Amino acid sequence: MSSRPADLVARLVGDRPGSWIDGAWATSPDTFDVHDPATGATICAVGDADADQAAAAVAAAAAALDGWSSATGWQRFEVLRRATDLLGERVEAIGELISAETGKPLAEAVGEARNTVRFFEWFSHETLRLPGEAWTDVAPGRDALVLHEPIGVVLAITPWNFPAFMVACKVGAALAAGCTVVLKPAPQTPLTALAIARCFEEAGLPAGVLNVITAGDPQRVSDALLDSPEVACISLTGSRRVGELVMHKAASSIKRVLLELGGNAAAVVLPDADVVQTARDLVRARFLNAGQACMAANRVYVVESTAGDLVAELTAAVDQIVLGDPRDPATTMGPLIDHAALGRIEAQLAEAVAGGATVVAGGARTAENEASGFLAPTLLTAEGKSQPAVLGEEFFGPVLSVVRCADVDEAVRLANATEYGLAAYVFGGDQAAATAVARKLKAGSVGVNTPLVSEPALPFGGMRSSGLGRERGRLGVEEYLETKTVQLPAIR
């Protein structure tokens, strides 16, 4: 890192990081520490918001709603454009901050920062192309307008694994739609969100349009945020357990709920696939952020005739991963986010082996510190006819499972044998055949001969237990709009 973490935080956020409410940086008597998972060191203390501050943030967003929602698309574009420019100027420093908070390699973290800029830029242009329709002669002597208006105050709850990118997906879309936002970042990674908020502050975003609540224990603020009648929409990326809680809370006041709740993505490798390129693609995506990426393939299903070659290529690619200090340019994979994550993966690995899976590479932690630890990139193999039940769960860490199948039909059946349906993948030489398989996979996004599915213009979201609604793309903006029909006398 080019500077001490404390200096980096002071430069990007300020000397006393904490909640940003109604255009001002709040002070809190309580604080919580943010740790570097690679070293265990404390990066800094952050203001720990209470219920009163959470309520103040919602009130500020509600008060700012009329002004922001009635601003022209061009006015909103100008603010988002200026904020995007500032983010672009600070992309290297924000990448350093992401690396410090998450433990992901510096090059990977800077890549996330650049992608964040790209998505904010795309959403800024959406302010100028919000939908609307005019119907003439909808009935005798009557015309009609179909208007799309901002839904209101949005509560955006973002995860720790992509602390900048997920802010762009939620905040960028909501602001473009004309909504105001209360952002509650994960307690492990609040600093990146605050650095983004600082850019919006300097870009001239009106007070109260974006507010950030930092809390070490989400329960301190959850009731004030989730139960508020002024919150019209809750957008969450998190676990299914938290998603169920949010839905329960939202039901009492009929709030709109947008949920991304995990993946357990499968990849089906057809017999005519290029196994060398497929293996490289799968490993590159799967071990991104130490496997803590919900859209990357967890499970690979391959017919027996191709399995040996694919496992050999995957093993060779896994062996090339360099585990270590995220600040070392040679490092390609860092630690897990914390000890809890490490423990969950180790328990799942033990269950998989007990159920008949074989560890081909990795499988053990290599180092640990007070905050977290490093788990060697791990490759499992199993048989389709006796797949361990635990493979139906998401392994949110550096583990890739390869399951040998009798035929493509069995591969598709096992790929769909999970409650989740966020993303899926197909690799094959015959594009028509691969596309036919893609149509059979139960997932919100399917990639054919690509290991990742994320573009600003394309909607992204899950089926079944992976969630509700869509982020990104035109649909991602429309999720934050209400539809109003106005019928009026025909204009002649």
C-alpha cells in the first residue's frame, strides 16, 4: 500500500469517519473497529450509529425527496456525472481502501473500483432516458399518459464482498430514478462506502439525498430503518436468513423488497468444450475475492469422458494461484473476510469429504491472524450418482467442486438440484447445443462460454431462494419507480 491505512482513510473519508446524515458528518460517542483481514491490524475506528441517528437519516431522505424527485433528468445527470468523475480520479486510492478492508489483492481491488466508476457512469445516463408513454385515443375522446415516478426513500443494504461495486448497483440506480437513499454498508467494510459518499458530497449532491449509516452491530439500527413508514423500498444483498427477516419486516407496511440472497452457481461442461480455456475461465472467476463472489460457479458438472482432462487442467490452474499479502503484486488471492467465514468453509469441506468427495488440491488453512485466515484454494471431486448433499449449499469461499456425470441430462439435473438460482454457466464448442442447455438451467443469468455475467446494461438477479427483483440495466432502474396512469380528454 502506498500509504498507511490511517492516512488513506483521512484522505478519502476524513479524520473522524462515521455516518453521513443530511449532508453532514455525524459524531457518535461509540465506535467500532474496522480490521484488515490480511494482517489482523485495526485500520481505524468508525462511528457506531444508534437508532436515533438511523431515524434522522430516514427523516433527512424523506425531506429531500420532493426536491430530488422533481429535479430534471439533466440536473440529476450533472450531479452523478461529477461524482463519477471524482471517483475516477481516486480509483487507485479507493482500490487500496477496498484491499485493506476486504483483503482482496490490490490489482483486483482496483479493478472493482474501476468497475464501480463504469456502473455509476452508466446509471448517470439513465437519468436522461427514464420510461414514459403517451396513448392517444385510448378510449372515445380520451388520451392517456403512463408515468413512472420515483418510489420514494430507498434503504440500501450492501455486503462486504464488493463494498464499492454493490453501492454503485443500488445507489446509482436509485438516485438515477429520482429516489433518495439511506445506505447501510456492512460493518466489515464501511470505509469504502464513506469514500463514495465523500465524492457525492463534493459533487454537490443536495443534503439528505444520500445518507450513510455505519453500525458495528446492525441490530442497533435495524428497527429504526426497516420499520420506518417513510422507507418505501428495501434493497438488500445478503444471506437468505437476513432476506427472510427483511421480508417479514417489510410486510407490515407493504414496502417493496429487492433481494439478492446468494448463488451456488453451477457450470455444465459439455463433451466438446475447450477444456484448457474452460479450466482457466472457471478458476479465474471462482477464486476471485477468495471465492467470496456469489455469481461465480461453485459446482462444475462434466460428463465422465471429459472429466479427467478437465480436472487435470483445473488442478494445474489452481496450482498457479499465489496466496499471500494482498499488497504484494505477485499475490492473486488473499484471506477470507473473517474467522466466521473461514470456519463455515472448513465445516462444509469436512461434510463434503464425509459424504464421499475427494480433495484434489488445497483443503487446509495456511495462516491466520486475529481478524481472519488464509485457506488454500481447494478443488473437490465427486460422483454424480452419489453427490454429497452439502454441494447443494453455497460454498462462499475458495472451493470449486467438480462432479462427474453419466451424461448431459444428469449434469443439468444436478446443476438445478439446489434452492438457489442466481447464475449458471455452460461451456461447449457447439454454440447451439450450449445455448439449448442454457435454456434448461434455472438461474436468473446464464453465461455461455464466459465465467462471469455482469454488465451495466444487463439485468441481474435470481430465481427461487436467490432473491426477488433485478439490479443493473434498465430493469434495475425501473425497480425504483412507481407506475401511474393519467387519463385525460383527447387533445385535438
